[in-house]
Amino acid sequence: MSISSQPVPFTIPNVDHGLRKAEGVLKLDDGMLNLEYKTKDGFVGVIQSDIQELRIPLKELEGVEFKKGLFSHKLILHGTSMKSFEKVPGTEQASCTLKIARKNRKSAQNLASQIRLFLSEEKLRKLDES
């Protein structure tokens, strides 16, 4: 199944205890979750890293959560292994929390729904095979 989505901008605040923050975009493309991001210093935002790209097969995801907030929302991705998000700054124990601006809420909810649908279809396919 080939799924894709429009890019969803995100931030990861408080990387390295608040010394840096990450900004990037997340999208689905051909069964892969693509994260493109760069880190900036947390004070002025002048010192930046190069753009990093991480492609994670959707099969490496255990689940996804979308949590609403008053001004921003969170998209929480759960991996099947700690290696799933090891290169993403600010990740903890096989999960990656991305802060989503309110204006990007619908895109993020759509992306989360597509991931859930893919994971459900994968589980059904595995049940049919056994």
C-alpha cells in the first residue's frame, strides 16, 4: 500500500536540557516516515546544524498518538525498537515527541490517522497469513 501525506512542520524544544531545539518537517511517502530537521541553539537560534534526514519504515512503528493542547499539540511516535528514533534529538526510550503548531493540527491528525490505518492493515495481514 502506497500512502503519502503533506509535510507537517514540527519542533522539538529543550534538546540537550534547553541548550538547543530542533525544527523540521514530517511526512509519509511510500511506506516510509520521513523526518527532515535541523538543530539550532536554544538562545538566539543563530548556530544551526546541517539538515538531517531520517527515513523510518512504517513497519518499525508500534503506534502513534495525537494529543491536543491549548496553543500547540503533540504527535507522539512509538517505535518497535530504541533504534527507531536513535538519531532524532530529544527522543526517549523508543518514542519521539514532536510539538505541532495549532495551525498544522489538521495535517498532523491526518498523518496520525494514516499511520494508524497502515498499522491496522499490517496487523490484519499478519493474522491472515497465520
